[in-house]
Amino acid sequence: MGLPLAGNYPSHKRWLKINLVLSVALILVLKEKKSFYADHVSLNTSCVIIVVRRREIIPSSSAQIAIKLKEVLVLVRGTFGIIMIIIMIYFSVVMKSSVLVHLDSRKQAYKDTLERFQKEWVKLTPKCPTPPTPQAIFAIQNKQLTKSFHEYSDRIKQGDQKATNSDLFFHGTKLTCNLLENKDCCKNSDCGVCGISSDGFDDSRIGSNIPRFQRFGKGIYLAPNSSKCHDYTQGNPLHNVRAQLLCLVSCGAKYELRQDNTTLTGPPEQYHSVHGVAGGSLNYDEIVVFDVAAVLPQFIIVYELGGVEKIAK
């Protein structure tokens, strides 16, 4: 990265030195975040110009919140320039923080998630006589999804004070990226794990994982059993791992069903979710919600088991 100088050095050396130091600091911060690169800094008699271009593939899913422009041209002049640099650093560091946190196995959150994942692996087979051990667990810290989730929960509570039922459920979907290496969400629209972690569930993609059959209509399907959700996971052959999401679900008032009802477009009036109860057409319980805000993804469990092909068709 060069610092080409243009023109004569101005008389206001003090201001230019301050601007130049802060400009270089900004570039170093951006480079450290690995989401931006700086083309150059040019210095002339009146200003310092920083040209910052965003990478084509941004590992942080919240990058669009920080700076959405393909190219940002910052014209730095005196005190105003310093203020602009401070604002840029704030947005690059604070607003562009990663959505995912790679949990240390000694952390309680890791232990609790691992315990639930293995305890709820109730479907044991000759090929899988014991629950798999995760290769990694990531905590999802998405402020926007958290806000939407709590707004939804508060809204249904206002209509029904008894609708306070929230619980953790698993969800199986596709993982296309190398999450173990990247340790952050990718921008591949085909990666369900990263898409849901970054932006939540997408109405337009509901049912795309299993288009053939939706037992209780077009909704978001989750289950208390990790072994059930395993059937809906799919990995990338290049990386040979799968992943499940552990989500907090605002179930509200649950409408229980023991037989299929594929024509549902939502729960009956005064209910907020559908609870498929095992024993009828179901071998294992599942929960279905029909509002994307009702689900808050909290953890990603990455594991290896039986290749990468999806079992459920």
C-alpha cells in the first residue's frame, strides 16, 4: 500500500500530519477487519483523500449496515476530516462486528448447547450408535433479529397474556461454506445456515429445503430432537461437515395436531404455532411457526456424520 504524494507540502503541516496519521490508522483498522482494502492515500496542498473499496465477498453479515456503497470516497479537510475519520472508524469497527462467536469448549454456553444437542439425539442407528461430537459451536449475536424477535413476542403477549411460551428447538438446513475456517457468515445465498444467522428466515425460501411435502403447510419447521433435524441437513463435499441451528422460538399458544394437514397457511385463530405431536402420523414432535420473527437463531452446531447428503427428500 503506497502513500503517493501530490503537490507541494502545505504550510499547515500540523493539520496534515494529524490527518495523515489518522488516515493511516483508519486504513490499518479496515485492513485488520478483512472486509475492506484501501487503494491509496494521496496528499496534496489542501486535503488527504482516502479511497476505500469494499471486498466482493464480505465475511461479516452485517457489512451492509456499516457501509453499503461499492466505493466510498472520503475527502478529509482539517477538523472536519478528523471527525469524518472517527465516524468511519466507528462504523467499520462497531457496526461491522461479526455475527458469530466461536465458542471455547470451556464456556458454559458451549457445554449447555453440547448437552442439549447430544441429549436430544434420540434416534440411534447402527451407523450412529452414539450422538456425534460437534467440531465447533458458534454463538449467533444478531441485534436486529433479537430486536424483531422480542417485538414479536411482546406483540403476541399483548393479545394473549398466556402466550408466553418460548423454548429452544433445532433446525436442519444446508451449509455450503467452510464455516470451520471462515468462522463467520458467508454471503452465498444458497447457504441456509449463514443466511438464517445473518438475516433470519426468508419467507420466499420457506419450504425450499423439502419442496415435496410440508406436513402442516408452508411454515418454518423446527424440532426438539437434534437427530430428527439431522435428516434435513446438507453439507458441502469439499468440507465434509453439516450444521444445525439451535433457535429460540416464540411459540405462543400452540395448536396440537397428530395428523397431517398440508393445507394450513397458519395456525387457527387465537393460536400462534402448530405443535405436531408424535404418535399419529409423526414419529417425533415438531413445531411450526408462520412468522419469521418468531424464530431467533442462537447457536450453530457444526459436526461430521455420514457424509454430506440430505437424508430427507
